Amino acid sequence: MKSSGILEKYRSLLNLPAHTKTISLGEGETPLIPIPHIAEELGGGFDLYVKYEGLNPTGSFKDGGMVAAVSEALGAGAKTVICASTGNTAASAAAYATRAGMKAIVLIPDGKVARGKLVASVVYGAKVIQIKGSFDDALKLVVEITKKHPIALVNSINPYRLEGQKTAAFEIVDQLGKAPDLLCIPVGNAGNINAYAMGFAQYDGLKKTGVPEFLGVQASGAAPLVIGKIVEKPDTIATAIRIGNPARGKQALEVVRKHGGKIIAVDDKEILAAQRRLALDGIWVEPASAAGLAGLMKEIKEKKLNVKGKKIVIVCTGNGLKDPDIIEMAKPVLIEPTLEMLEKAVL
Ligand code: AN7
């Protein structure tokens, strides 16, 4: 079957202007993968799934939002899009802009952008500008420049990003038959948790499918929504969520107030352990994407969460292939190409 992408599939449910010119790279339709072994290790008695958004065209959930934002910008006559990014938004903006025949300009923070994301932006033809500052500084700048010049802003402040990203909630409900009881999700700039809340609430309004509670998870070195104030120098190995002043932070707190749940922080060690555990189940995600599982593990370990009988979905937002450098590995063994040496190595 040909891939038509999420805009065609869900068009009647998306609040996009009539001028939107739909493009697609076949985003969406990502798998909901059961991970029963991990559920057992955590005590069992509940159903656990990964919504693997890292299988989108550019390797992250950003594609669902970006296809909507770029399609709208194209229809509105924009020639150029711009974003600030810790990497994944940049790669996605670059791919969709070039697909639409537009230019992309991406601003990335000084250092600490995973190599696969930077390379992706370059290979898709974006103009990559690194600033001597953080993601939060970059976001301020792109907001300013788009107020002054006719360049379309495609960060998740752009409402069409959330319109696209909310389709992942529709997909989960379609895959499970109803909304899960709990959604565990990494939180950086806090666009995605809001998009899921919108999607679940909209489907619930139409089909009474329910809305989950939310476990939003930040990295402890970049956890403004947990400590209740802006983090000037956010720091974590989960570079995707190295964000100290989330644009939709207040709204994210409102999501957990309204639907239940909370936003917590996990440290880098916990993130890496969750990443490793998922990989040993065959699902390699980037560190930020493992935050959801890290948060769930922590809550269960500290007995702060009753999971019995529940359906729990962990959103894994990005593909591990984007950030191979974070994996510590020994050099593979090197042998002479003989059967004798192979037998010695494997038996
Ligand atoms: C893999 O690319 O902010 O809470 O500029 O790449 O919606 O920000 C990335 C964020 C989670 C957090 N997981 O989502 C960017 C950027 C991955 C990410 C998040 C990001 P939001």
C-alpha cells in the first residue's frame, strides 16, 4: 500500500487552514510494540508498550508535526522556514522543507548536538547555524527574526506542529482500541506532551476512548518543570532535552493537572540504563527517548505508582542511530579469516 502520510489520513480531524498544501514523506503509522519482558521485570501484572516514533522518515516524532507546519507554510507562500533545535527538529525541518521546495535555516546550540542529527540537517540541504549559546537562546532568536522577516517559524510554538503531532495519540488509540491508562513521555520544550493531550482529548470527545494520565519525564540537569524555575545552564547526556526554559512548560503542567499524572526528573544514569534495557529488547532509541521508561522504572521502584491491571505506553521519540557516539563499546574482536580462528572465537 502506498504511504500517504498523516495529513491525508487524518485531515478531517486536523485544524489546518484551507490554504495548506499537503506534502508527505510517509510519516506516521509507527508501531506500538509490546515489551512484556520489561513489564515482568518491573513486577508484572500490567501491559507495557513502546510507541516507536523513532521509525519516522527522519528518525524522530518531529516529522508528524513538521509535515503539518511545512505544509501550512508552503500553502501560505513562505519560501524559507527556520527553527531552533537540539537536533531532531532541525533534521525534520530540513527534510520537509527541501521536499516542499523551500529553504530551511536551523539554529543549533553550541556543541552537544548528536552527530546524526547535524549530518541529517546538512544532507537535506539546510543552512546550519550554530550559536554561542543554548537552545533557549536560539529559540529567542528565531522568534525575533520571524517577527521581522517573512520566514516561517516551525518550532512547536507554531500551532500546526501540535496539530500534526497529535495524530500519534490517534494512532495509539487505533492500535490499542482505547486510550492507555498512562502515557510516559520525555519532556523538553514540552510541545509533544501537549500534542498527545490534545489528540487523546479530541478522540475521546468523538468516540469516548478515554484520556490517559501523563508521566512527563525531564532529565535532572534540565528539569525546569520539576524544580519550578528556569534552568540557566541545562546539562544532560540526553542532548535532545537539554532545555532550560520550555516554551510550552506552563501548558504541560496544565496537562498533568487536568488529566492526572505528574512531571518528574531522572538522572543521566537512569536514562542510560533504560536506553540499554530497551536495546536489549531490540529497540534502540536515543537517550532522551529512554526518559519515559526511566521515569516509569523509577516510579515503580519507589512505589509511587500503582500499575496493576493498567495499559501503559512509553513514547520513544527518537531513533538510537542518530546518536551512536553515546554508546560505550569495546572494539570488536579481530581474527584471521579461518574456520579454526572463528571456532576459537565463538565456541
Ligand atoms: C528525541 O529537536 O526540542 O517536549 O529541537 O528530540 O516536544 O520538546 C527535541 C525534543 C523528546 C522533547 N525526545 O520533546 C529539538 C527538540 C526527543 C527530542 C524531545 C525532543 P518536546
